[in-house]
Amino acid sequence: MMKKFIELVRKETVLVIAWVLAIISAFFVKPNIKYIDYIDFRTLGILWSLMVIMEGLSCNGLFEKIGYKLLKKTKNVWQLSITLVFICFFSSMLITNDVALITFVPFTMMILGKCEKQNLLIPIIVLQTIAANLGSMLTPIGNPQNLYLLWGVNIFTFIKTILPYSIVSFFLLLLFLFFIKDKKSKIVVDGKENDIIQYKGNLFFYVILFVIALGTVFKLIPYYILIFLVFIVVFFIQ
């Protein structure tokens, strides 16, 4: 029993600490029916919906398709590096930093393997990780924590406040990309699109759900309608 507990602490350290702090806080604020008011159901509902939608879009090959179309236009290592890094930077603003990395890091590994440029793997993936986290801070849906920061703050005020930091981040990433080796070395993205990307037929439904989710973030649509639609649609198309 003790071994299982120690293993749980190692694997889920943050979760265990959160539970311990929650239990300690209960001694200062005694549990009662008002606890239910502490839960931000709107934010949690939007987060859950976005996670489901992003997973659906990813499984249907949308992000890989966009990445492949961009890569087909690259001619050398410099252009390839910029494309792979900044596709994480900009896509994370809409599909969250986690989804951007889960989607494009394996995609990068596959593309660099086909180009026989495995020596670029570590520097590009490191820069992709940094880019995804820096890019995602600009929008409420880019980083899940941003939804909590929107409490009582206008969304356009939020973006206006963060924009200068995003611009600085963009140029810093560009600066670091200058240190990539063999920038002028020519590359050829080999392989047909259908061989690289696996498609499914439910993309249209997830795109519609994503548009609805954006409307919910902008407070144009009630969050419970979004939750209901995501649950029903995904239940029937999966």
C-alpha cells in the first residue's frame, strides 16, 4: 500500500500537493453548501470542450495537413526550421500549447527523418517547445490558464496587454534560429501527403464545434450549450 502511495506521489506530484493543500484549507474555511459556488463551471466546461475538439481535429489530420502544405514550399534548412518552429508558435494561439506540441513534435521527427536532417531534431524541438508556450500566452484559448485570467477582463484588453510580449518573443525565436547549422543546405520533403497524414471523415463536425467554442469564449453562446453539443456530436460520430 505504501509503495503504491509513493508511486502515486512520484507520478502525480502536482495533483497530490493540490489535494493536500485543499484539505488543509478546509480547516480554515469549513466545508458547506457554499463550496459549490467556488467552482467556475463555465471555465471548466469550455476547457473540457476545447480539449475534446482539439483532440478531434488532431485525429482528423487537420494540423498535419496545414503543416505539410507549408513544408512543401520550403527549399532549405533555414526555411524548414522557421516553418517547424513558428507553426507551433502561431498554432498554439488557437489549438493550445499542449496540442500544438503533441501534434507537431512527432510530425517534426517524421519530416526531419524523411529529409535526413536528424541532426536538427534536438534544437528544433527545444525551440518548438519554447515557441508553443510563448505563442499560446496571447489568446484565452491558447493557454488554458488564460481563461481564468479573463474573469472580469475584456478579451481585447487582455490581448492588447500581452501582444508586446508576444512580439518580443517572436523576434527572440527568430534570433535563436540564426544559430541553426547549415541554414543554406537544400532539403526536399519526400513522401506523398496521403502517406504522411492519416485522414478521418469527421473533420467538418469538429470545425463547427470549434467555431461554437470561440463564440462561447467571446460570451456569444452560453457555455452549457457548447458542452451539450460537444457531448452529443462526439458521442454519435465516434
